[in-house]
Amino acid sequence: MIQIDQIIETDGDTWQVLAIGAEHEDTGEVIVHLQSTTRVIPGVKRDTPVQSDCWINPTTLQTRSCNW
């Protein structure tokens, strides 16, 4: 089961789950909004963590189809 603020590892990085969306009726995967715990986009006033949306299997925590 995936929970908000959970830390997952995928694509060689660690990510914090910010939001959990709908479940795909055919695959059982869930859409999640992730925030990197290690990578940032430099800004003028502050750095912003890299964010992504991914389909993730809630049992194995394997991701598919991430939008970087």
C-alpha cells in the first residue's frame, strides 16, 4: 500500500510521495505525484525539488511511465 510522505526508490533516486491518484482498472497500478529527495532545480531565491508523475504498482513499488 502506498501512503503520502512514503519514500520509495526508483530510477536510481529516492522519491517522496506527495499525492496519490486513481487506480488503473486494467493493471491495478496507481498514479502518484513524486518529489525527489536528492535532486533539485536551482532557483534564484531557493532550489525546487524535481517532481514527477508515475504509474506505480502498489504491491511491488515498481514504476512505469514516469513524466520527468
